[in-house]
Amino acid sequence: MYFAFLCTDKPGHLQVRMDTRPTHLEHLNKLNAEGVLKFAGPFLGDDGKPTGSLVVVEATDIASARTIAEADPYYLAGLFEKVEVKAWNWVFNDPSKKPE
């Protein structure tokens, strides 16, 4: 089952994001190698700077998905004001499904 993490940065925490980015990317690369990560990227403000993150993972249930979200270095560094974990259905362009 897929889960989307909708993460909103705390205002004024861009430096926390930048300082933590290398370990965050290592974490995502590990999830990707394990086949857990489906896609990820930052939300951008009008100025083009990151304001949050969208991460989609595959997990057995919402509790497992929350555990994955809470292991992210951004989460551990206190970057996020809010993290929503929502079950998500990949309908169009799911690369794991062959076109008919």
C-alpha cells in the first residue's frame, strides 16, 4: 500500500533544511535501494525556496509508514511544523503496473 507524507516546514527553518539535506538524501537513497521509496521532492514557495516535502513510500500499514516518516533526518532535526501521513492510491502512471 502507498502512503504520502505531506510535510510542512517550520517558518524560518530553511537553514535547518540545508544543514540536514545530506543525511536526508542518504536516508532517501537507502529507502530507494530497499524499494520502499516511490518518489520524493520539496514543495517550493513563490521565491523558489523549499517550504516542505512530498514523499511517497510503500508500506504494509499506516503505523509502518509513520515509523518511516519519523525516521527521516528532517523530521528528527525538527524541520517540520506538520507531517500528515495519508494512504494514497497511485492510479495513473504507476511504473510498477504494465500498460494494457
